[in-house]
Amino acid sequence: MTDSPARPELYLPDLPELSLGLATEAPPALPAPKRPWPVRLRALPGDLAHYLPLLLMLLLALATGWLLKHTPSADAPRPAAAPRERPDYTMRGFSVVRFDRDGRLALRIDGDVMRHLPLTDRLEIDGVRIHAVAPDGRVTDALARHALANGDGSELQLLGGAQVTSQLGGGRAVQINGEFLHAFLRFERLRSHLPVVVRQGQNESHAAGIDFDNLQRTLQLSGPVRSRWLPPGRGGVAGVAAAASAAAPSPSTSRTAP
């Protein structure tokens, strides 16, 4: 039996020991070079484009919040609309008729044009003509170029060439003329603070104002008053003995209408 030859051995020399470690601090970064102003201005749109989606989302959020704040809910009560100063309707060639409880004619108002003002619930009437019948049978007719009336027509202001004529049964009519007459049809009263002319038959009075109460059968004229009365045989009122024409210095005079 033969012995196998011995394998050669490899010997490495001793290497120097090297110390390895991790760097704890990064090396200082070099400062970026500053760009000149012309270059920055040319690059500004491109820089803003990066923030454009964020700006759009912010504007959308603000708009949504504003809509939610100012949109009324379905159950919220709506404020009443303020009345308008302009007429809400106009009628031409109209006629308004009112009857009493027994079905008899009590009031009729005719006119050329009527406008309703919702702000004050009043009526403006051009070319007004009024025919009223009182419960005692007294008939009153009135006309004027213009008139202002309340909603139910019980109060009228006659403006421009106003004339009111009232007559009871077969008695003589009392006619009142003036540029302004304020008629209260419900209380059968007529007032004016402007000059008026009162006629009854051939008797005539000029006054600075009037307060005529048909229910109390009184007529009060504000002075100065100038009257002309004729004797009874010539169409004057009963009880007057002679004609008179004078300017009354007193502030007012009053008498009872026949």
C-alpha cells in the first residue's frame, strides 16, 4: 500500500486591519445658484401651474360654502314682497256699483281711467263721476277731473273742477264747487280748506273753506265769506226778508241747510 502525496497548503500574509464606520453627517450642500430676474419672470407661469389644481380646489370649496349659506331651505318662510309704488292694474271706461242690503243702488262710480296703487291701497281715477243714494233718499252727484279714493270707495278726494250736488226729495239742491273737495260718503260729509262756491237756487256764497254735514243738516263756511241771498218770493231761503251782499269779516259762518 502506497501513501498518497500530501496536498500543498496556501499561506496568506497578515493584512492590515481596516476600521469601517457610517457617516453621521451629510456633507454640506452647495448653494443653488441664483437665477437672474428676467429668467425668474419667464419661469413664473410655469411655477404657478404647479399650484393651479390646489387653487381651483380652494375656490370650489369657497363657492360651495357660500351657496350652502345663502340657499334658503324648503321649509323656511319667505318674506312678504314689499308693496310696489307703481299701479298693479289699470282699468279704462270702468263702472263700480255697490248695493245696500235690500238690493237697492247705494253707490255708483264711473270714470275714464282707474289705477290701483298697492302701496297705499288707493285708487287714482281720471274723469270721475259719482252717483250716491243715502238711506233717507237723498241723492248726491259728484264729478271732477281727478280723484283719489280708498279701497272701498267710501272716501274720495275730488281734484280739479270738483262739483258736488245734493238733493232730498222735492227740495232744492245744494251745489258746491271748488278745486278740492274731500267727500266722506259713509258719513255724508264734505270738507275743503280751499275756496268754494255754494249755490242753492239763486242764492250764492263764496267762502275760503267748507264743512258740510248732511246728516246734521249743517253748513259751515270759513271766512272771509261773501254771500248773496234773495227774498223768499224770488227764490231765496225761507226766513230771509231781503237781498244781501257783503263780505263777512268773521272767520266762519254756519247755518242749517233746509
